[in-house]
Amino acid sequence: MDIKELYAKHQKLVGKQVELIARVRNHRQGKSIGFLVLNDGTSINDVQVVYKADVAGFSKISEARVAAIVAVTGTVVLTPGKPQPFELQATKCELLAQCVEDYPLQKKEHSPEFLREIAHLRARTKTFQAIFKIRSAASFAIHQFFNSNDFLYVQTPIITENDAEGAGEAFIVTTRTDANYAEDFFGKKAALSVSGQLNAEAYAQAFKKVYTFGPTFRAENSYTSRHASEFWMIEPEVAFSDLKDNIELIEAMLKAVIRYLFENVSEELEFCDKNLEPGLIEKLEKVRDAKFVVTEYAQVIEILQTAIANGHVFEDNNVYFGLDLGTEHERYLCEVVNKAPTFVINYPKEIKAFYMKLNADQKTVAAVDLLVPGIGELVGGSQREDDYDKLIARCHEMKIDPKELGWYNDLRKFGYYKSAGFGLGFERLIMYVTGAQNIRDVIAFPRTPKNLLF
Amino acid sequence: MDIKELYAKHQKLVGKQVELIARVRNHRQGKSIGFLVLNDGTSINDVQVVYKADVAGFSKISEARVAAIVAVTGTVVLTPGKPQPFELQATKCELLAQCVEDYPLQKKEHSPEFLREIAHLRARTKTFQAIFKIRSAASFAIHQFFNSNDFLYVQTPIITENDAEGAGEAFIVTTRTDANYAEDFFGKKAALSVSGQLNAEAYAQAFKKVYTFGPTFRAENSYTSRHASEFWMIEPEVAFSDLKDNIELIEAMLKAVIRYLFENVSEELEFCDKNLEPGLIEKLEKVRDAKFVVTEYAQVIEILQTAIANGHVFEDNNVYFGLDLGTEHERYLCEVVNKAPTFVINYPKEIKAFYMKLNADQKTVAAVDLLVPGIGELVGGSQREDDYDKLIARCHEMKIDPKELGWYNDLRKFGYYKSAGFGLGFERLIMYVTGAQNIRDVIAFPRTPKNLLF
């Protein structure tokens, strides 16, 4: 029986025998009695097993070290007043697989840095069990949200010829050692995708509502707690939809994910609230229940300038129309001013991508960033430029050779009416909903500069 | 309104006005009357619109070319006896986005080769709408199956230091042009993953039941209809489980996916049955309802040898214990002999991977392949070797340096009791359930040798 199932049914199983196969999390041995704390990975909760000297297999089980795998048959007994609601009184114990003596994960606390070096083992700790259970649940919540809203899941390519958007920050994919790309596997230079959006737009023109959910890559030499070289992105795209529809979609998706987490991994959220970010659950409840606010970028600048005039000091106090907002500005806006998740819309065109729709003012584009209390930007999106000539002009303004994106630009020639979408960095979302402070701790086997283990 | 919704509700909407935004699939213009066939990507079914000379916007709409986007307001009218159950009689038409005259996808039939060159447009055809709708549904079915069975979804790394299994067939990931990997981004040679299994095994030891679903890569110069350089794999792994459990899981998963497809994309399956593979639905129904058969590899060899002795001629008639079965052998077994999907188990160790559990006979390993009528192998899996010393010995036998996989082998030291899993090539599954004959036609933007478009 799984521990998850045992917790769900233990009331009905009182006095009955059950059999568990699980890993030893802790073991106190005595001469005539022993206590095993077991976990099988199906639940964040452990099961305590009491075994006595007369139990079948006593001498063997006494030797079980932390991390060993054991099989236990025992009677379910309620334990009122103790932290766990029940325990097993063993009638039979078996040591199935011993662990070596120098197991790297002993009981004491380990630093996150050390745990990253044993990423193949750290998922056995409660903290990582909670984080990766939430990550898995959030993945499913996203697929379920889009599937139930009739979105097509399109797996956009990982190996790509486009490196326009992330010029110089894309990894090269090759089978050669001489950089002779004309003779290379694909007969040309190939790169790892930095975004599936361009491909997703083509599919939105065929299926109306589509989304991607896959890995993306940045060869950026950033040694921060928020940057990884490999991370997963969710990129929905909806044809015949505009910025307003896009905003509604972002809000609906985020709330659906949070609701799903509360319904399905509440114990793991509580663990994170206790151990990673006090107040996490209240923060997420507020987002789930909030009416998100929409603020024009131009207004944001005025708000920040007024705050500065009134004595508020930002690290970067040089706030002007055209500034790429810093996290401190974003957080001030949604935490102090709006006190709610905030969509900032219509950014100056100079600080946004070439494919965003130019507004009538010729100065701003139909872009949207979702800022959330605690971290600032969580989602970025836009309505796309649907006019071919304007798109080409924007390519030139942004020093992009339109020929490199011929097929993408051409979509505008073949019947293209309003398209909008956004990108959600999945790991940033998981950091937000778990309280994990470092992106390396929400990725099973993280990849960062000079770091490629496992 | 979406066309999907309109089809679902059209009976209730008879005589009522609805508004559609959709793409022109076909257009017959007359002086006083016109017929538009529209599709918006939400349904494989089209909607016919009839408009007359007195309709608002007549002159503009008359100019709408194939692939243009139009908005139509019209009255729902039943059309008994016609192929479509209803049509719209337009009261208002608007041309929202014209298409250029030389649209590459005109009405006539196009070759698959030509369509691959316009992969950004081909998804607008009915064939690709059906295929990619089924692909999306199958993706969700897989996530739903594993989620509802308490599997953790783990995203294993794409960039990896392991290229042991696919030696020489892995793409190199670099930011340099001089192959100086010590000075490279990760400080060592990096490759694109050929499988997430090794990482998944580590996570199965923490969560008991896990699965991956992500892209994998092969730098193989194969120009066949079944090989792509980039494809998606599903790799479940279950701790405390053996080959028998693994077989049950494969069968349960495959049947669950087929059931989901029948329940959710039956129209698309019918389209594929009519246009891609006559008999497709019957084939899938048989798999769904079949009791899968289990046959020992050694038995298979005897069966094939008997068949040859009785006059059956295979292309490769040299059948002996140790042969890596060809597709013709696999198909003969499940189509002619067992007349059912067939698990072949316990293969000779020489033709299987080093990590598979050595059986007591010392000759075979606890491997399983699922063979299905029509294509042969669909799934491959095994129980893993759980004994550290045996695993190291197998590494040496297979000429793999155990040091390269130190962390993986070490899992056996830290409490490792029975683990089994399998790999399902997602595109092969999609070919099987759609009848598509070429893997390039079930991948949105396929990557193959010398071919990197979009």
C-alpha cells in the first residue's frame, strides 16, 4: 500500500494489517524495541513503525540505515496527541535494500549549495518533495486549463534556425568541431530555441487557440538566483484576439493554477509556508481572490515620479518615459500603490520586441506585463503587429534583418487578423508559488554557467 | 462564436443570428449570390455561408480570397440532405484581412513534400488539423493518465553531460566555434539528451512513480520515414516495481490514451480513417479491447524458426537466439501468430542496454518490447539492474566507462529496490493513431538531416 493511500484510509484500517515498502527516513534502534520513520515518496507525510524484539526479521531490520528500503507488515494504531495521527505496530519487517554508511544525506541540515551537488538525492528531502510535487501539480494545472479551454498544445521546435530575438545568447547545436556549418548536420547554423512564440503564431492562425509548454534556452552568463540556462516556458497564442482578451487569459490562467494547487497539493503548500516563505498561502489566496488592476505604462511613470517627488527613494531614481522598469519599480506599483497584481500596458516601443503591435500614438506598443506582489514581473505578452509593412519597418528600426524571419513576417500576407499571446516562465511561477528563493532549487537538474552535473 | 460551439449548439440556434470570425477555405462568387466555406480552427468541420447582393458589405466580401479572414453575421438554417447539417444566411459580412493572390495553399492537392516546405501554413489543411488535434489530445491523455495515477511529472534536463547511451549520436551544445570545451559555457562538453531515463530513475527513488514527457534528440543521419532528429518521449519510471508491473502499466497507458481519443477527437479519427489509413478505427478499437499477449523472446525465436521451416519467407530468414528482431518478425508475431498486441520479454543481454536487470539465467535481461499490429515495436522498457556490482560488470561488458555514469550507478548504493520503466516515442504513437506514414507529418516543424526550416 502507498503511504498516500494509507493516510487517506487509515481511519478505516485501524486494527487491520497493512504492508508498506518504503525508504527509511529515520531509525532509532533499541535492544528490545525500534522506531522506523518511513516515506515512500507518495506523500509528504511519514509513517512511524514500532517494532519489537519478537518481530519477524528483527535482527536484520535493526541494521537498516537511513535511506535503506524496507518492507513492513504492521497493524494500524491511532496515536492521539502525537504529531502523526497513526502508527504501525510491526508484525513482520524485511530489509530489502541496505544503504551504504556514508550516505550523503544524513539527518542534519544541509546547505542548498551542497544539495545542488547531489541533485540525484536531494529530491528525497521533504523540502524538495514539496517543491517538485507542486511543480508537477502546476504543470498539470496548466495543461488542464488550456485543454479545458480548447487550446491546442503544439510542441514547437527546440532546434531552430532563428536566433534573431536572442541574438548572441543562443546555444549553437552542431555535430562538428570546426564551426563549418554549411557542412554541418542541418547544412546551416542551428541554435537552441529561446522561445516558441513565432512558431506558435503560425499555429494560432490554423487552430485559433494554441499554447506551447516546453524547454527554452539562454546562453547568458548570468550568475543570479533567477537565471538558468535551461528553463520551461508556457506560451499561449490566440488568433482573432487583442490585448484585452490577452489580459483576461493571463488572469484566468494564473488563478486557475493557484486554485488547482490549493485543491491538490495543500499539504505541500503548507510545508512551504512553514519552511520556505512565511505568509506564502496568504499571498497566494490574495492573488487568487484579487481583482487584477490595469495601469498604463505612461501612468506608471507619473506615479513613480510623484512618489520620488514626495520623498520615496528608489535605487534607480532616474524615472522617465522610456525607462525599462526595474523590479523595485514594479513591486512598488503593485505592492504599495495598487495593492494587487497589476497589468502594465502600452510600453514604449523602444524597449519592447519588434513583433508587438504599434499603437495609434506611434510611440507605444500593445504590450502587457503582469506584475505580482513579491517578485514583480511574472508574465509578459502582447498583441502582435498584424500589418506587414509596419512589421517590416519595425524590423528595420530594431536592426533585425527581415529576411531572417521571412516565413514569420509572411504570415501577415496570408490572412492574419489580430493575434495576441504571452510567455510565462514556468520556473519563475514555481518560485512564486513555493517560496523557493533560487531557480536552481525548482529545477530537478539545473543548468547554469560552468555547471553541468548529471 | 467558435465553429466548434456553433456545431454543438446549432439545433438550438436555428433561426437565430450568430457571428463568426473565420478563415475562408473556399469561395464561390456570383453576381447576386456568393458561397463562403469558413473554418476557424476550432473544429474540423466547416461552415457554409450564403450571402446575397443585398447583404451589408457585399462588394468587399466578394473580393475575399482563399485564406482571408472574414466576419459574418448570419441566421442559422438547417440544410437537410446536404453534407453539412446547417448553413448561415448572411445578414452582414466584413473582410477583416485579405490574403495575397499567390497563396501557396490553393484548393488543389499538394504533395506531402511541398507541404513540409510550408510547415507554417500546412496546419490550415484538414489533414494537418486532424493530425495535430489528435496529437494535442494524445498529449493531454498521457498527462491525465499519469496524473490521475499519482505519477510525478519530472522535467529532466535537455542539455546533459551524458552521451554514453547514444555515443556518437548526440548533438553538441556549445557557445564556441573552436571545440575548446574546457573553456566552453559549461566548462565541459555538453550534449542534447537522448533520453531522460537515467535522471527519471533518480526521481523515482524519491517519488516512487514519475514520468518524463519532453524532447529528445538523435544526430543520426537517417533519411527514413520513421526517424527525426528531434522528437518527444514519454518515460515513466516506478520504484519498487518489476517487469510484470511495467507490462501492466504499458497496457493500461496505451488503452487509456486510445479511449481518450475516441471520447474526445472521434471526428478527427474518422477523418484519418477515411483519408490516411482505411481501417484505422477498427485497428484502434481492437487494441483498446484486446488482451495483450506476453511471449518470451526465446519462444519468439522458436516460433519464427518453425514458420521458416514451414515455408514462411522473411526478408531476413537468418533467425537465431541473439537476433535483434526486425519489424517483419515483430509484425509476424503479433499479426499472424498472436493476433494481438504482444509483449516480448527477456531479451538476450547482448542486444539490450547495460542498465537492464540481468536474469537468473545470466543470458537474458528483464526487458520488454510492446509490438503492435501494423508497425511492430511501439514501446521498449525494462526492469533496471539494482545490484551495484552487476551493473558495473555490465558497463564493462558493454564498453561503457562506469565513471561517466558515477552518479547513476551510485543510486544502487543508497537504497535501491526494484525499479522499472519504459520509453514511448510520442511521434511513433501519433503515426500509429492517425495513420500518418511519415514522421515529418506528425511534427509541427520537423527536424531531419539537412533540413532546418522555420
